[in-house]
Amino acid sequence: MRFTTFGRHTGLRVSEYALGTANFGTLWGGGAGRDEARKILDRFTDAGGTLIDTSDSYQLGTSEQMLGELIGSDRDHYVLTTKFSLGTGRPHPSTTGNSRKNIRRSVEASLKRLGTDYLDLYWAHLPDDLTPMEEIVTALDDLVAAGKILHAGLSNFPAWRVSRAVTLAELRGWAPLVGVQFEYSLAERGADRELLPMAEALGLGAALFAPLGGGLLTGKYRTGTAGRLTDWEGRGIRTEDSEQRTRIVDTVIALAEETGHTPAQVSMAWLRARTEGSPTALVPIVGPRSVSQLEGYLAVLDITLDESAVQRLDEVSAVPLGQPHELAAGAAGPVRGGRVVTRPAVPVA
């Protein structure tokens, strides 16, 4: 597995895949028990993987606890990241959200469950639409100063909020925001509108979750419902709810038959081609619940789609960028390097 620095503003070295551990535990009704989780972690490590993504909310906190027990004394081998905002149990005003109070409470609880005294990267999991960005960024800056975390990032925040947070940190000398996390796959490319261009322009590392659309891009839901569709009651998955998504799955399956790979491998190979063309680090988060699923992800490291296959997938999955992007892309005149448009003469009264 290759390595990269997570964005252009940090020397934090991470593997080209992150191991997502939402499947470490079974309290959500599906996932991996301790023995299988141990095998997954060991195989990921043997392949050269170092970046691990979890959250205090995954499996009601047992993902963090299990991960901490499995890592043990090998803590410094890994780039360990977790998230706050949602809490571990029943929602409560004092134990959820992004307030300074909850950030402080959450980090101490996560450190205890993970069995460590610091986090390499700490994410705000979701915006709460209440807490000012200044409060979030200064609370994270305090954690960096205290040595509780080394870096901070924002997950599932809109691009304008991330940009504001990055600017505030730069202007006021607070610890910088180094990364963003959001969903990205052939089945969901909404990030092409604002989030990806922002991350690439600002030099932020980007962790990309749900690279297979929660199983949609494997094609398995055309023949059954096993997996997240039933185990997690449909949470966190994409479905064929539009003509475009049906065309995407059709194209993925067709290319799988043409190339001799699985639909999942074709989908991940396209994503890998997308990450290789980025000016900043784009790291897919793979979330297997078995070693066999992880082996499928690792096999993609040796697969390269030809240019025509990538183009077919690009075209079938492209999303309309909307305004102002479409207006700017079609604009003429010297600003855009196109033809010069002469303004009509203003009538003289």
C-alpha cells in the first residue's frame, strides 16, 4: 500500500486506504465480532494500512472500545482518528452536538475507550446548526494545545462552513483544519460541486466514505437484500432510486463482465483513478465486515482501468454542477478566453 501526506498543510503520513470500523461490533444488528475484527485489522496492517477511522457513535461506542483493545501496545503504528457530535447513546442536549462542553466531554470519553492519551486526527462528525464555527475551531485548538489531539477536521460540513473555519484558523493563529470527510462514489458525486474543488484548492486532505454506496455498486441488491439494506435497516446506503443510478449500476456490471473483475472492484478502481488525479490527498474509507470483503478492496490496488472505461464511468455518473458553475463554464469573452462579445450601444436620450 502506498502512502501520502494528508493534505498539503501537514506532514501526517497516511496509507492510501483508511480502515473504517463502523462494522466493529454488532449492536447495530450487523457487523463483525471481536475475532473477525481482529482478523480484519491484522490483514489491513499486513497490507501496509495505517489510517483508521472510527466514531464515538459507531455501534454505540463499542467500535472504539473494541478497536482500543485490538490495537493495544501497537498504538503508535496507526494513525488513529475518531469523531464526536452524535454521542454514544440516547440523544441529549448535553452529550451531543459541537459545543465546547460536548467536545471536551467527548474527547475524554473516546480516549478512555480507545485506551490512548492522544488522537492523530479528531473530526466534528456533523454540523449541529447551533454552535458557531468560532467555538468549534477554538475548542479544537485547545485540544491541540493540550496534546489531546494532533490535528482536527470537519466531517459532513458544507463547503462554505469549512472555508470559513479554515480562514478563521489562519487569520487568528489557531490550529489549522487539515481535512474534510464526506461521501463520495460513483453513486454519489455531489461533492464535485463544491466540496472537492474546495479541498483541492485549500490543500485539505479528504477522507471519502461509502465508496461502494453502502453496497449498491456491488450489484448485490439486485438479487437480494443481505447486508446493510436489512442489517442496518437501510441506513447509510444508496438505492436505485433514479434512472441515473440504474444506468450507473448497469455500466459497472457491464464493465465487470468485460474486464473479469467484480462490480465492487470496478467501482473502487474508478475511485482510485479519481484520487490519483487530485492535487491533494483523497483517501477512500473501506468498511469491511469480513476479511473476504477486505481482500476484495486490497485486490483493487493491483487493478488499473483503461482510459475508455474510466470515461464511461465518468460520463454515466456525472452530476449537474448547477449555478454559478454552468454559467461560468459557458461564459464567453476575454475573461473565459472565448469570443469577444460586444455590448450593444447605449441609446442617447
